[in-house]
Amino acid sequence: MPMAVYTFLEHYDLTGKVICPSAPTRQWLSQTERDIRKAAPGAIVTRGLAIHGSHVDEAAPALTQWVNEVQ
């Protein structure tokens, strides 16, 4: 994650807030989910969504399913 995101997460109390991460690759996302949990204790971090840039045009079904799961 960019340092600005770490700074934001560390400086605000996000206890009880839901964070739904997204990323361009699943590998990057799994590390990001862990890092968010560490930087924002008390926040609820959902399973993230990874959509590679070259697959954006076909991502609507995955995006819809993800939104329904994290609600």
C-alpha cells in the first residue's frame, strides 16, 4: 500500500468500520488485507477483490458477487 494509506489507517480510529480492499492482483491483496488489519486494529476487514487491469471489461459478475458477500 502507499505510505499515505498506512498513515491514514494509523491516525484514525476505525474501530467498527468496514474496510473492503481491492487490488490489481490476488497476491498483492492478501498482503494488503493483513497490513490493513495491523494498521487499523478494531476495523472489520472484508475479503478483498482482485481484478487485473486487462480483465476489467469482464469483471462485472465478480464485482456484483463481491459486493453482495461483503454487505
